[in-house]
Amino acid sequence: MKKLSRPLLTLVMLVATACSAPEDSVKHLGQIPFDQKAWSQADQETRGKMAYDLLKKVQKEKLKPTQIRALLGEQTGYYNYDEIPAYLVGPKTVSSEYGDGYLIAFPYNSKTGEPLSPVVVP
């Protein structure tokens, strides 16, 4: 029974992680309400504290790339193509191939312009 329970637990954890919403990846950074003016004046770490609320807003309102750029300003990150809005948020102690901090990217369907689910790395 013990031999079966460990792989089963691992599988359940992997499925739960894969099925989580993008905003869940940054929830631990903080949950202060997103505010456009505060975002424009904030440093990377403070922006990380707003990321959870921001991601919920972007998904709820189904914001398109032009609307995201107008809301968040100049990109601070890069994700696959220049046209995809991307921002580094949170502590710089976390790093990936995209830079120091958590990368939040807002991909979209290039044919329809419709937003896809946001991406959070790592």
C-alpha cells in the first residue's frame, strides 16, 4: 500500500499544480489591490504584491494587448515575441531564462487578437 500511495500523491500534486490559475503562482507575493497610478510608480517588488489582483482583473475583463500596455505602461520583460506584453515583478532573488523576478506575460491569438491565459514564469 505504501508503494502505491507515494506515486499517487505525487501524481495528485502534479495535476493540482498544472490546473491552478495563473494568479495562484504569484498569490504568495502579496495581495494588495491593483492600482494603475501605484503600479506606474512602484518598484518591481511592489508590483509583485499587486500581481495577484492584476491577473484576476485582466482575466475578468478579457483585456487585449493594447489595453494591457495602456494599463501597465512600458514592458519590463520579454516573452517569445516583442508583441506580447511582459513584465517582471516580485523579488529579484527568483530568476529564469526571462530575467530576475517573476515574468508575467499576456499572450494572445495573433489571428483574432483575443487574449489567451496569462503566463507566469517561474
